Amino acid sequence: MNDPVQVRFSGAGGQGLITAGVILAEAAMLEGKNVVQTQTYGPEARLGSSKAEVIISAGQIAYPEVTVPDVLLCMSMEAAKKYLPKVRPDTTVIIDSTNIGPEVTCGGHVHRLPLTQAAVDTGSKVVANTVALAAINRIAGLVSTQSLKNAVLARVPAKFRDLNERAIAAGEALVQTAPATA
Amino acid sequence: MNDPVQVRFSGAGGQGLITAGVILAEAAMLEGKNVVQTQTYGPEARLGSSKAEVIISAGQIAYPEVTVPDVLLCMSMEAAKKYLPKVRPDTTVIIDSTNIGPEVTCGGHVHRLPLTQAAVDTGSKVVANTVALAAINRIAGLVSTQSLKNAVLARVPAKFRDLNERAIAAGEALVQTAPATA
């Protein structure tokens, strides 16, 4: 893993990507890392797209804005059009294949996973963000599974804890059963 | 109001300051503003303090890091020690007098308000962040009351909406009854 590692979550409003960013930041903080977590809202947000960014480092973080991400999540077509062109050949890209068809291509190491469908199968599409977090984390090795779980459970309301634990398991299972790149 | 306006929320972990930052950012976005909202986690966070920052502008935001804030909220002694020395003479400072005694002084335009006590009186100290948001917003005129209310209600779980509506009213009432500076 690069240090610092720059992670960008992108998708539609309502998919919980800001919460996902905050949770990843808190998980990394639990591991003693320095973290900067940013949301940028502008005209794009008013058109329904959403973006959250997390920079994680064992050392000081000099520049708090993600330029080209090391890890990119895309959960909507609009986000895919906007952010997939902005990757490096070594960027790890996770595409939600429930919402984005196979005709959408990009550079980088691409993983196509049915994140939203897995959340629906788990009980509710509201945990698509948790499924995505668990999948990304398993692919990119950002924090330990235990730290991620602790951060998720610390932030979600008590009555949704079971659902979110199942969502973490579902996200990890997606990675274990999917081809490494597709 | 300056443009861009830089707002810093500081206090202890668990006081909901990150949520407050996200809500203020979403309220400003509802008004068509450009917004950058950042959390920085480091050794300080592991010692129990928490910080969230929001930059709001009608135009592009060039540098996404708050230097000296235009508006500063302090909700814990530890945050007061850390951030009160870093204000300008024209910074608007809101101090939670439930947690920070009158012996703590600083420059800037200081407003001492019993934010946490008002939240407890409203029903629960978990809405101290909403009380603080409403009070700050009334003092600094960041967004309309309606935009703030819409952003709060969009983010809190349905069963806490009434409590948060009362917390907004309580925060605004604190400003109306308190001396302008103290």
C-alpha cells in the first residue's frame, strides 16, 4: 500500500458515501494513522453526484486534497463518467456492477462487483456503502477487518448493527468469490 | 460575512462535531454554495479531541484547509486550550459554557452559551451539536434557518426529528436571550 494512500468514493447522493468516508477515516485513526477526510460540494453535488475522499498516512499529511486516487470507488453512472477517466495505470478501481454496465471501461486495476445487489440481498440497499467499504478494504488492505468493523459499529445506530455486520461479511465475500480483476 | 467563510467546530469525541460539519456543509450546498468540509484525525483525535471544518463560498474554493477560522466553536476544555489561542481579533468565537469555565479567555468576539445544558433541557445531550449549529448559524448568519433545518432533518434518523427540531429552536433561543458578547 502507498503511504499516503488516497481513496476516493464517488456515486450518487443518498448512497452513503460521506458516511463511508467518515467510517474509513475513523477506522484508520483507530490504528494510529493520520487521516484527512474531505467532502467537496459544488454544482456537481446539486446535480446528484457525491464524492468523499480519505487520505491515510503513518506520517504527516502535507497536502489535504486527493489529486489522482490510489483507490477509486464508483457507484453510479454519473460518477463513472466523471472519475473513471482520472486514474493512473496502477489505480485500484472498484465499480458497482449493479449500477454501471460492462460497456463502461477504464484504466487501472478494475474490479466489478455487484455492491448494491449484495446490499439488497443482505436486507437493504442502505448498506451498499458498508458492503462497498468492506470490499474495498479487502481488495486494497487499508485497515484491519476488525478496525473497520469497530468503526462501522461505533457510527451506525444500534438497531442497524446486525444489518451492517452482515453487510461487512457480504462485501468481503464478494471479493473472495470474484475474479481478482475483470 | 466573509467569502469564503471558514468555520471550525472543536470539542471532544462523541459530541457530534463531524456530523455538525457535514450538516452545515449540506445546508450551504442546498443554497447553491461551493463547500469543502474536512475532518483531520491525528494524535489529537486519539487523545479524545475532535475537529471538523467547513469552508463556504459563492465562488471556487482555492485552498481547502482552514488556517485561522472566521467562526470557531469550542465545546471542551481541551479544544479551548488548543484552538482559542488561534483566533484573530475579528473571529467570532462560541464557547460552550456548560463545559468551559469563565476563567478561560481569548481574543475575538466571544459568545458564551450553555449549549450542552440547553441540549439536556431539550431532551438529550446528544443534540448538543444541533443546538450549537443553530446558535452559531444565528450568530454568524451562515445559511438560512430553513436550509439548516432541512439539512438537519435530512441527515438525522426519523425518530430523532422532533428532538432535533426542538434543539434548533433551543439553539436560536440561546442567542436571542444571551448578551451579544460576554
